Amino acid sequence: MAPAESEQHPRKALALAAHDASGRVTPIRISRRDTGDDDVAIQILYCGICHSDLHTIKNEWRNAIYPVIAGHEIAGLVTEVGKNVQKFSVGDKVGVGCMVNTCQSCESCNEGLENYCSKIIFTYNSRDRDGTVTCGGYSDMVVVNENFVIRFPDSMPLDKGAPLLCAGITVYTPMKYHGLNEPGKHIGVLGLGGLGHVAVKFAKAFGMRVTVISTSPDKKEEAMERLGADAFVVSSDANQMKSAMGTMHGIINTASASVSMYPYLGLLKPQGKMILLGLPEKPLQISAFALVGGGKTLAGSCMGSIRDTQEMIDFAAEHGLTADIELVGAEDVNWAMERLAKGEVRYRFVIDVGNTLVAA
Ligand SMILES: NC(=O)c1ccc[n+]([C@@H]2O[C@H](COP(=O)([O-])OP(=O)(O)OC[C@H]3O[C@@H](n4cnc5c(N)ncnc54)[C@H](OP(=O)(O)O)[C@@H]3O)[C@@H](O)[C@H]2O)c1
Ligand SMILES: [Zn+2]
Ligand SMILES: [Zn+2]
């Protein structure tokens, strides 16, 4: 069933929907479910624009269920709670990230790694339990099971904090689980976009040495002066790449396009780890020798659990860590998407939903 207006879900909401692989979004009215006993209804004030939204609305992953209402960096205020809800009250500052439900009983769920549940229901473009398709945060409200809602710390702003709900947790998780959060270790951040720029900030908060590896020489000054990176390597510059060879304990790879792994694996120390986060639609190019020779690890990582997301945002608040954002109105989302596709964002677009997504 399409996510647009249905009789099954009587509550109306406004949204921005993509209708085909052109990826252009236009306003639409959708239906949301009523607030169930375990649910929290949220007035959405801000929603980040993740590159995964762009991949999805353009059907680059060949899984779009149109109309697609993207958005999984949702921040807003609780407007209603179901009768069983324990953790939240009306008026609370909250967020929703990439998932809105899982089976809550499989091995992954029991281990607190529900982001790897095979029955995961993503925040958008995913089949919900009632057969409808989930609609994300490019919308003025959402209803979510309380177990998948994150509490915003008091000091965390909703606009600059919203991107932490995907970009933040996606980089925090592999750092935590692969020992790439230890003071003094040297980490490379490949790709300085939405994920990459918060990876630099988390790595600095962990006390690490950070080198940005980028295709964009013009990002150097900001990377070092504003974001706090210790070094900046332009990947097309053979001399710069050579001088960084064999120096890194790990690389957080956020490149959104398919790139040759060979030169980047060379930057790792023996037994270093390359963690893939980027999800280009085309296969990666990799030489076995580049991996086997130095006993290196190539791993992937997908989002993070709810427990880790709460831990991450609390840690970010303690360290005054937020995303660098460009706030855009609902009417400018198509323009923002074009700039995101060209890699022109510094460093995350956030939609000012509360002030600009209003009925005409
Ligand atoms: N694993 C997960 O759970 C997860 C979660 C969220 C997003 N993602 C994926 O992660 C990727 C990045 O997301 P994002 O929102 O951070 O995107 P973004 O803001 O567009 O940043 C991606 C960065 O990749 C670099 N890049 C682009 N084309 C490149 C190329 N041809 N070669 C090398 N580097 C290139 C650019 O950095 P420079 O200009 O510095 O080179 C660009 O800023 C996307 O594929 C997204 O779908 C995965
Ligand atoms: Zn995302
Ligand atoms: Zn499960």
C-alpha cells in the first residue's frame, strides 16, 4: 500500500514526497496512525538530509517504494503519549533515527544490536507491521513506538543535534566497537561530508589524532581550523598520500561513491582497520593483496542501536559536539539535494520543518 492518504490511518500530516527516480520532492498529504498505547506522537521541527535519502529517492539502491517520504534525522517535541509510555511526557525534546521498530526478540535484538535485526523496520521506505509503508521526517509529525525514541539532552539544540541521529551514531558505533576511540590512536576519515565531519569531531573528543582524506582541497582550511583535524590529505595528490602511508590505526570510510580501496588500504598500519560506511550502488574495487599483506581488516557498519544512540547523543552534549548545518526551508529541499549530489554541502542540510512545512 502506498503511504499517501489511506483509510487505515486516519490522522493527516503534511510531507514532502519523491514520486519517481528524478528524486524531486513535492508537498503531499499523508496519513499517520493514531497514537497507540506504546507510542509517542512527535511534532517534527527539524530533519537532516542524509545522503541515504538521496540514494533512496533517486532509486539508486533499486528499492524505492514511491511515493517516498525520506528523512531519518528527526528532532522535535512530544505532543501525545500512549497509556503505557513510561519514558516520555508531552513537551519533551526527542529524536528519531533510522529505525522505528525491530522484532525485539531475536539474537541481535537481545544483544542490544537491534540495528542488525532481520525484521528491522526503517524509518522510511520500509514495510510496517500493518502493511503500510513507513514515512520519514520530511513531514510535520510522526508516531513512533517509545522504544525507538531518543531523549535529547537539555543542552543539545534540536537543529544542530538532528544529524547526530544518523550521521552521529553511524560513525560513533564503529569507533566504539573497533577500538577506534582510544586516545593517541591515529584515525583517517575518508570523505568530509555529513558523516565525515562528525567523525572528525567524535575522534577529537576521544582524544585521537585525525587525518581527513578528501577529494576536495578547498575543505582543508575548515577541516583543520573549524573541525579540529590534525592533518588533511588530498587523495589525488600522490605525494601527500605517500607521506601518510602506513600511519593509521583505522579509517572511517564515508565516501558515497564507489572508489578503489587500494590506495586507502595503504594508509593503514599493519593490522589496521578500514570501516565501510558509505553505500554506493556500484561494487567496490579491492585487491586481495592490499588487505592480506598487512593483515588488515575490512569491515562494514550500519547505523547503531538505540542504547548506543542515547549514549552517543549524551556524550555529544557533554562535549558540546553538534553538527555543522545549513538550515533550509521546505521549499528549498530540491535545491539542497542537487547541492548534496555535487558534494557542496558544509556539512549537513537540515530542513526547518517547523517553520516552513505548512499547509498552503
Ligand atoms: N552505514 C550506514 O549506516 C550509513 C548511514 C548513513 C549514511 N550512509 C552512507 O554513507 C555515505 C555518506 O553519507 P553522507 O550523508 O555523509 O554523504 P555526503 O554528505 O554526501 O558526504 C559524502 C562524502 O564522500 C566524499 N565523496 C563523494 N564522492 C566521492 C568519490 N568519488 N571519491 C571519494 N570520495 C567521495 C565527499 O567528501 P570529500 O569532498 O571530502 O571527498 C563527500 O562529501 C552515503 O553513501 C550514505 O548512504 C551509511
Ligand atoms: Zn542516514
Ligand atoms: Zn530482532
